[in-house]
Amino acid sequence: MRGEVIRRVRGGIAALVLVGLVVAPWVVDDYTTSILARTLALALVGVSVALLTGVAGMPTLGQTAPYAAGAYACAVVGSRVSDVGVVQLVVAAAAGALLAALTVPLVVHARGVIVLMITLAIGELVVIVLGRWRSVTGGTDGLAGIPAVRPFWGLPALADDQARYLYALAVVATLVGAVLVLLRTRAGLVLRAGRDDETRLRASGHRVALHLSGAHIAAGAIAGAAGSLLVVAQQYISPADFGFDTSALLLLGVVIGGTASVGGALVGAALVIAVRDWLFGVLPGHAPLVLGALFVATVYLLPTGVNRARGRLRPPGVPALQANPPAAPDQATVAELRR
Amino acid sequence: MIAVAAGTNRIDPYLIPALDGVAYGLLVFVAASGLVVCFGVANILNLAHGLLYAIGGYTAAALLDGGWASLALALAVGVLAAAAAGVLLAGLLTPVATGNHLSQALLTFGVALAGGSLLVAGFGPDNPQVQVPSALEGSVMIAGHRYAAYRLVFIVVAAVLAAALYLVVRRTRAGMLVRAAVDDPEMVACLGVSPARIRAGVLAAAGALAGAAGVLGAPIIGPGTGTADTVLLLSLVVVVLGGLGSMAGTLLAALAIGEIQTLGVALLPSAAPFLLFAAMAAVLAVRARGLAGRWRTA
């Protein structure tokens, strides 16, 4: 009964937020609208981070890699091949998925903090490649002058910030909806079960590595699609958009949002990115210092972190020294799966 | 005769890059060994490790004036400052010591962000010049090539440092405790050694190593706004390639990275952007299964 009420309230809030997002471009000025469009793209990357970190149990600092792959693929296709949004979106998602598929062998056997380390290295290496592969990426100058996108064949090009923002909003809403539906299927259940008790899932005949690879590639495709939205939103890209600080900010946003919650990831990532943009606006020069202090403060204020993903707090007194916390195996998920 | 001459000619242009690679690799080894210890013992992904190196680098830039005394002073100050920063980091980590790795990594990232900003505020946004001792400013002849004397001396010093590190970890009581804490932290706690003290000690040692690398390596990877990121990335790649925790593996990986960054770029300039990536992918793909067991228990 209480769960039902909470679900209704949550649905109501989500609907209100969505309505607010739709009317936002008529309320705020053009500059804020373009910032909002970019924030939407980053929030979508945040969703892919939550998918890996919270749902699949693979904490990642490297989702900027498929994000960058998608953005650059979209920029190249957009300026040389087609200005149709659907084409660009598919190409960008495919590029992100391809990069994720290539890096699967590096991450799929690792767990916990090791995944953080490997994904961070992958993300940084991608930024280095972007900075040096001048013939395709334009080096550290980036790619500019990407023509305006038209959402579908025969539709007019998106000429102003409001139209671009609404396009980004529509894409994000569709993809987030798809992720939410996907997480309700068996695939989502298996992923969560693998996060909670991998040994048991393996023993019951599931190929955990295969599921994790699938999740990794799907998250890569989502991040790639988000890259395409970034290109639409700001019409130029450079390696600075995909730095290590972006990964860390998104991870912080996802942790604030409750790690495994898709809605939480959207809100958390958007919040963190908004705070960063605001800080760099009001405190030029000292923004990193304040941002770093906020990071530390936020970590202190978030005692639950990953454990909230399981909908329960860690029982007091259980130490978590191991890299792979064995605490609280969610046997309900595994039992539910067996039915 | 002609074949022999052609052979030496073919090797000849790559001698200097290869030697540079050794210097670079040893520098990365000293920097990365701090991260290995930190990761292996305290189980913390220290994203502020590059900051510790940058502290050493800025100290060198500020204190070095061309004399030997200034080098000794810079080394002492740099090592102490970076070790103090490590202890400070350990103190900041104490409240979340029993928490999860995600929040610990995020906390160290916050410290790196704030610390980097403070360094830029203190030393200015430009990359400062580093003055090596005037006795080492010239160059020496190696097989008919001129080579910077400082780099040659650096290779020797870093090799000595690496050997000393190996002996400390293998032979001393502190080293034994460190290795024991990697294998079984609870047992070490039962022996009466406080985990908090081990964490502080380990982060101080990691800071000291990074600080020493920062001072001595300032003429090779100089201090600047991007230094912390560069060193952190190189150290991470080395730690991952080296198989986490094994000193010999770390050394081999560091030397390989050094050669890739110098000799590899000289041999295959067109593929230069991808070499580091390809090396990591190749090694990990080949060794993934072997490493998996160790990673799960790590």
C-alpha cells in the first residue's frame, strides 16, 4: 500500500518535471536554453553510468570514451554525409557501442575498484587520441561549424536554441523510457542479480560475463547517442568536452542520485553539471577549488552510497574492507529470477 | 661489411629515443610505485596521485637555481611536502574508511581538483622553467651522439631508487607489514597494527615517492597545469599493465610505457596516438584470464 503511494507520488513528480522541461525554453533566455540542452546530453551519459555502476555493478569512470566516440562520429557524419538527425543518432550510438565492444575484454573480468581504474585509463587514452589524431578530429582545436541538424527527412533544419533543446529533450525522453522498459524485463533482472550475488547466478547456469558485456555495449550505445546530442546542442566539439573531470562529475551525480536509479542519475548528473557551470560563471579562477571542496563535502554527506542501490542500508558494524563487498546479497532478486 | 654498416645505421637513429625511453620509464616507475602501494595496501584508487607528483615538480621549479645544494634542498622539501599532502589525504579519507570505493575515489578526485587549483594559484598558470644543476647542464657523447647529461644521471639515480624500493619492500619489517596488509588486512590488524596508521603510512610513502619523482623528473615531465593528469594516467596504465602489486611487473610495464612513448613514436609516427592504447589492450586481452583471479581477490 505504502509502496503504491510512493510510486504514484514519484510518477507525479516525474510528470511535473517533464512538463517543466518542455515549457522551459519559453521561460528562460536562449543562452540558458543551450546550456540546458548540453546538460540533457550529459544527463543521458549519467544514465549510462548508472546502468553500469548501479545496475550491473561495474563502477565506471570511462563513459566519456563512448560519449566522445559518438560525438565525433556524429560531427564527421553531420558535416560530410547527412544532416538528418535520425541517421546521426544511429551512427553515434553505433560508434559508442563499437568502442564499448572493443573495450569489453579489458573490463569484463575485472570487478570493483579495478574497473574504475581501467575505465579511467580508457577514457583518458581516448582523449589523448582525440587530441592527436588531427586529420579526423581536428586535434585540440576540435571540430566547429557543424551544420544544423534536421530531425527527419523532409523536416526543416533546427535553426534556433529552442528547437535544438526540444529535439534533445525528445531523444533523451525516448531513450530513458527505453532503458526503463528494458530494466523491467528479464535482462534487467539478470543484471541486478549478477551485481548482488554473482557466484550464485553463475552456479544457476547464467553467463554473467555475457550479460555484463551486453550491458557494457548498451551503455556505450546510450553514451554515443548522448554524444550526438552534444553536437546538436553546441555545434562544435573539442577533447576538452570529454575530460576526466567530466567522468568524475557524472559519477558523483550518479552516486548522489542513488547509483542504481535511472531517474536519480538524470537528476543527480544534471544537478552536478549545473553547479559546475554556475560556479565557473560566478567564480572564474577559483571554481575548481570550490568544486573540489564540494566533492569532499558531498562524499561526507553521502554515507550510504552504493548500498542505497539495494534499497537497504548496510547493517551497522559490517566492515567493507574487501574490494568486492559481499554484504547484503539480494536473494530476493535471485529467487524471483528462478521462477 | 656493407650489411653491417647498414645494420648499425638502421639502429643508430633509434638509440637516443631508446635511452630516453629508459629515463622516461624509470621516472614513471618511481611515480607509479606510489600508486601501486596505495592501491595494493590501502585499497584506495588515489586520483590525487598526480597532484602529489605536481607538488614535487613545482617545488623543483621554485627552488632549483643551478647548484647542488638547491637540488638537495628541493628534494627534501618536495618529498616532505608531498608526504605531508599524502598524510592530509589519509586524514580526509578516515571518515569514509569503511565506506565504499566509489566515494573514496570521488573524495580523492575532489582533493586533486582543489589541490591543482591551489598550485596554479600559488605558482601561476604558466609552465615554470626548471633549472638543472649547472654541472649536469651539458651533454655527453654516447656512441657518437650527444645526450643530455642530466638524463643519464637520472637513469642511474632512478635505478638506484628502484633497487632501494625493492629492498625495502622485500627485506625490512615495514615492507613485510605492507606486503602482509596486501594479503590479509584483518590478520595485520590482529597483530596490533592499526589500519588507520597503515593507511596514513602508506599514503605518506606514496606521497614521498611521487614527490621524489616530481623533483628529480621535473626536467623530463615538467610541472604545469596538465602534469597531474598526465602522471596519473601514465601511472594508472603502468599499474594495470604491471598486474597490480608486483614490483617487477610494475617496473617492466613502466619501461615498456617509456619505450612506447619515445621509441614507438620515433618508429611509427603515424600510429603514435594509438600506441599506448594498443599496448594496454593487447596486454590486457592476453592476460585477462590470468589476471582475473588476482583481481577478484585484490
